[in-house]
Amino acid sequence: MTIWGHALHCQLSIFNYQFNVIMTPIVSIIMGSTSDLPVMEKAAKFLDEMEIPFEMHALSAHRTPEEVEAFAKGAKDRGIKVIIAAAGMAAHLCGVIASMTTVPVIGVPINSTLDGMDALLAIVQMPPGIPVATVGINAAQNAAILAVQILAVGDENLQQKLVGYKESLKQKIVKANEDLAKVSFKFKTN
């Protein structure tokens, strides 16, 4: 790096330091343990793409119940608008959080045993008055999309980002069909 390149790098570093914005999370991603992180990263990546400030925590309904209670009861006052909670096996985390807050909770069943069916049924079968919106097994990205859709109800800018995202999904299928049209088989008719 030249001296001028180094000077420019230093100036940019100072600029970034001086104008670093402190973000307040509006979405919480909660998982029973860090073993759920490979699944929950998909939610984090989507929230990042949509420029939604979020936080991530590992909390356990069974091993750290006091921390879960403090988190759930304090979420609204901290500005959290949606909670995405992931759990496997008995999957009590999502329902326990939902029982202690009015913030919407989206449950992500984790495939850890029984192909994730135990977690799916535990999360989706909540008693009356304690709803947990539930996505498919390991469907963390859908949980994040749902969270953004909830947030976008009162945010036109976010609505437009979702429109753009959904249009990109459409374009992937259009491109896939263009690619499939080039595939040749003796008895292929299109």
C-alpha cells in the first residue's frame, strides 16, 4: 500500500469511527443453544439483507429459566417488536417466551430428534391465549421473512424491500425455466 493509500485508509477508518451509528435491535433471534446457529443464521442473513437491526441470544427454558423470564418480560420495553425463537425436541422455549410477553413470537422447530416433528408439534400446539406463529422445521429464513412482513405493516420502505425480494424470487424461476428450455432429451417436448 502506498503512503497515499494508507492515508486514505486511515481517513476512512476515522470516518467510520466518528459516524458509527448505534443500532437498537427491533428483532430478537433466540435459540436454545448455539448448536441451533447453523439453522438460525438464515434468519440473521435475511434480516441483515433487509437492514433490520437484530440481536441473537442463546436461552434455555430448562437450563436458564430466570434469564428467559427476564428477556421475555423486558423485550417490549427494550424496543423489540418481533421475537424469532428456535427450539428442538420438547421445544418449550417459544411458548414460555410467548407466555410472558405481548411481542409476537415466531417459532422455528429445530430438527434435532424425530425429524423435528416433536419440536414442530410442541411449538404449534400452544394453549388458547398463548399464540406462537410457527414456520416449518428448520425454516429460519421464513421466520425472518414473516418477521419483516409484520414490521412492514406500518413501514412503506420495508414494504418496498419485500416487494423487491419477492420479485427476485420470481426472476429466479423465470431464469430456471429459460435454463430448462436449453436442456435437451430425445423425448423432451418443450
